[in-house]
Amino acid sequence: MVKILIDLSDDEDKIVEVYKLMNNLKTKQEAIKQIVQYFKVDIKPKNVKEKDYYSV
């Protein structure tokens, strides 16, 4: 389990609140959990050379 503290702007907060109400969710946390499922993430190392990262 990971806990993340997100500082939302007023507009972002309103979007999450509307999403929460439209989907009959109880908390904004539940809304954000569902919203992030719409995104695909590709994680790559920043300070490690790719050939070193992928070698075992």
C-alpha cells in the first residue's frame, strides 16, 4: 500500500469532486484511485545508463 499526498489546485479539486459525485463514490481518494487507472505509465531510470539498468 502506498500513500501519496497530492496538492490539488482549486480546478483539479473540483474535477475530482465532480467525478466522485458522478460515480457515487464516498471519498475523493476513491475517485483519484479510479481516475489514475485511465493513464498508462512508462517508468525509466533517469540517472542510470540503460544498458547498465537492464543487465543482470
